[in-house]
Amino acid sequence: MPPKKSQPLPTLLTIGQLSTRAGVAASALRFYESQGLLRTSRSGKNQRRFDRDALRRVALIRAAQQVGLSLEEIKSALDTLPDDRNASAADWKAMAKQWQGKLDERITIIERLRTDSSACIGCGCMTLNSCTRDNPNDVAYTLGHGPQYWYGHTPADAAAAAIKPPKRNPLQGR
């Protein structure tokens, strides 16, 4: 028996087809469109039609959101892609360079979260023995909010910053 001939894939997708294939609710697709993340055309009956490359855009939007990129950052990157044609591999590569630094920072934080959770992270909790050594009197707070040592600062950075007039630490008495 000869193999079945496959039907050509449609070049335009309905919102239902895109929703099903991308695994994203139609309401999310409408929201992405309203935010300028997706482009649509309209059928003669005013129904949304998405180019097939919307599948890649939706996958990218979802993945970027999962690693903590904001919709504004995602839109800024997507805005560099051509409007008049499907993006090429080179277009996608150039777009990805926009957030490479931010993703590298996130990867570093994730690696520290995975491996450095048993040492002082400069968050101000002061619950580990290493906290009193590496963050005496919560000097890491002078560097900013959150786990400063996960963000790449060191106890030496905190000590140097503590020499400057410190920010008031709301967790310490006046």
C-alpha cells in the first residue's frame, strides 16, 4: 500500500488552531496581540488569522516568561524582527542577543541557588554561622535589597560599602 500523501499545512492559523498547537489559551493569544507581541490579519468574516511563525513567537514568549523576562522586554526583542516576512535564523539569533546578558545573570543566580544555599547569601537573615562572619550587622544591605551575594557581590563589597554612609536598614532599630 503506498504511503498516504500528507496534506499541506495551512499558512494561516485560526486562533483555535494556534491555541491548540501552542498549548496556550485563546484569551492569552488575544492578550499577546493587544500588547503587540503577536500580529494578526483578518479573514473576510473579521476572524483572526495568524501566520505559522506565531507558533514560534508564542513558544518564545512563554519560555521567556518562564525565566522571568517581562512582557516589555519580550516585546522589545520581538520588535526587532521583520514585519514583512517570516524571521530567518539570523533574525532570531540577533534578537536573542538583546537579552543574553540578562539571561546570563539569571543563570548565575540559578546556579548559586542550586549550589550555594548552605552559605550566607547576604539576605540579612543572620540565621547561619556563616552569616555573622560574612555579613556582620547585615552590611550586605548597604549594597541593596535581597540576597546580594547571589547577585554577585562579595563580603568585601559589603564591607567597602559599609564604610560609606549606610542606607538605613529597616530591620535594625534606630
